[in-house]
Amino acid sequence: MVEIRLSARCFPTEDRGKIVEAITRLFPDAEVDGDDPVVARSASIDAFRDVLRRYRIRDAARAVMRRGQKGNSTSFLLNKQVAAIGKVSFSEENHPLGDIEVTIVSDNIDELIDSIAPSTRMEKHI
């Protein structure tokens, strides 16, 4: 079972609808609630996985998810503006308008990360 939790601040200068759109472009089945923060839950990683594959950033995504791994979960930040156009940009630090905080929980997080972002690097066999 996979549970995806998302959260993003909605500043007074922002349109909540655009934040919801940013979240649902990457996680279309997300159930969104709240005004500030905007919070969401999703059970499907498929659209996110497809974006990582389409834009050929699986190795970068894999590294970010491994760095954020704790126990049976991984956490990372996504740039809100980039997510609004259906792309992924991982944030190493908070942006002035904030980011989308993503936490993915799974009974087997290692296997899930491997399925979301399999390594594309050729391993040397001796």
C-alpha cells in the first residue's frame, strides 16, 4: 500500500486553484483540502512516475528520494511553479513562494523507489 501526502502554503498573493492544479497535474487522483496550507492525499504514483520517465530525470529523482528516506517513507520538496505546468523540479531549499512538500509512505519504500525511479546507469560487470 502506498500513501502520498502533499502540503503547500498558499500565500495571500497566490491563487489556491493554481496550487491545487499544480498538485493534481502530478498526482491526478489527489484529494485536496484546506486553504493554507493546501493539503492533499493520493494513492497513485503513476502520473508522477510518468513525468520522471518522460523528462529523463529518474536518476536525479532516485537520488533525492534516497536522501529523504527515513524508515518506511521518503520526503522531498517540489517547486510549485514548475509543477503547475506538469513538470518536476526538486528543491533543495525553500523558495520564496514555497514548495510542495511530498511524503511517500510504503510498506517497502526501497522497492517503491526502485519502481518510481529505476536507475538508468549501466552497472559495470567484471
